[in-house]
Amino acid sequence: MAKKKQKNNKAKRQSHTEVKMDNRFLEWKAQLIEQIEKEAYNDAIQTLATMIQAKSFDADCLYQGAYAYFMLGDYQRATQWVENTLQYDGQNVAARLLLARICILEDRPDEALAIFEFMLKNFSAKLDDNQREDVRDILDFYGTGEPEKILQNYPVIADFLGLEASKEVAAQEETVTAESVDLSKEEMSNEAITAAKNVLKAEAELQQIRGKEVSIAEKIKMLHTFAAGYFYQMDYAAAKIFLAEALQLDAKDDRTLYNLAILYADMGEKEKAVQFATTMSYVDFALLKTIR
């Protein structure tokens, strides 16, 4: 009877310890997420170290550590923590997406494409809408710059991009159009890699702007400054990232609407350009003439 009572007391103590650890885990994880959101990446890494020492963590915590190192520019440690995440959870698509980004930034596009191919083939259903959009934004550059390579070596990516249909449309346009830009495969490859890098760079710069403790008006001004730099380089995808953020901060800001109209007009998307132009608080004839 005494032994049974001892066992019950031991079970109660163990249960109490587990509950206490669960509470600590929830507190630590909430702190970790908050630090990541505030871009306090070094603090986040320290929090994760505490969690690991206490053996109280999950795959998402490991991924947050990888992301923190990535945002600090330490791609080697970021890669190590991605690998740790995947060892803990082999189906973690966020970790695989981050690893592909690292490969692109380190001039290893073939490795990045192989990761995307594997991820789309095996874990496509696990991608949320934002992740799917990120994947498409990155792969569009390679689908446009190296369609034959994608079609030959990465059939799942080709299907994801609808590359066969895109190739047919491009062939028809080449027949109709008398003048076209004729880039060599090497030039197109370099152009695609540069564009993809710029998008990733722009996203990192955007995160820095979001973390600035300044007024909304000052943030919008900073966003326009970065957008203008990329627009001047004719890097429309990167410019659009900053203007879209400015629009979220103030949907009625005439400067943002004006620049978006110019951007989309330069991209050849006149309908969207007109939409932004007519949303402004005043009618700008010069802008409408530019779009026309």
C-alpha cells in the first residue's frame, strides 16, 4: 500500500513538472515570436538557446532561429538551423523555402531550384497562400529567364508556372513582333538571378523599414525612396514591394497612387495604372497622358 502511495506521489510530481514546463514553453515561444516580429534577432537567438538548454522547443522555434540568423546575414548558421529544423520536422516547408532563399543569395540557383522542385512535388498542399505567392514570385524570374532549362530539368516547377502555355504565347508574340530583345541564355540567366536577388534584398530592406520607430508619413517617404531606386534600375518587382507596403499604410496617399500608376504603366499594365490614377483625390492630366 505504501509503495502504491509513493508511485502516485511520484506521478503527481512528474505531472506537475510537465505542466510547469509546458507553461514555460508557451511563455518562451511567445517571447521568441515577439522578438522576431520586433526584429530583435539577437535577443531571439538568446531566447532559443534558453529553450534548447531546457529541452523545451518545437520545430517552429528552430525555424525562428534559422530566420533570425538569416536576417542577421549569417547564412552559414541560418543553414545549420534549417537543417536542425528539418531533422526535427522533415515536412517543414518554411524551412525549405528559407534554404532556397539562402541558395539564391549565395549564387547557387540550381540548388535552390532543386529545393523548390522537391518541395512542390512533395509538400505543395502544405504551402499557405503567402508561401505559395513567395514561391511564385521567385520562380517567375527563372521561368522567364530560363524556360528551356526549367522545362527540361524541373517539370514540377514548369507545371506550377504553367510554363508550356507561357512558352507557346511567347512564340506567337515573337512571330508577330518585328523587334524583340535577343538575349543570350547566359545573359538571361544572369538577369534572372540578379532580379531574384533584388527581390530578396528588397524584402530584407522592407523588414528594416517596418522596424523603424518613426511616423507613418516618414515610413512612406522611406518606402518611396527605396522604390524609386529600384524603379530607376527598371526592377519593377522590387519597386512594387515598397509601394505596396506604402499603400497598406495609407490607401489614400496621392504620392503612392501616382507612383503606382507610373509603375504599372511602365510595366505595360494600363488598366491597373488607370485604376490607381483615378483613385487619386485629383485628376492629373499629365499622368493620364503618360499612361495613354
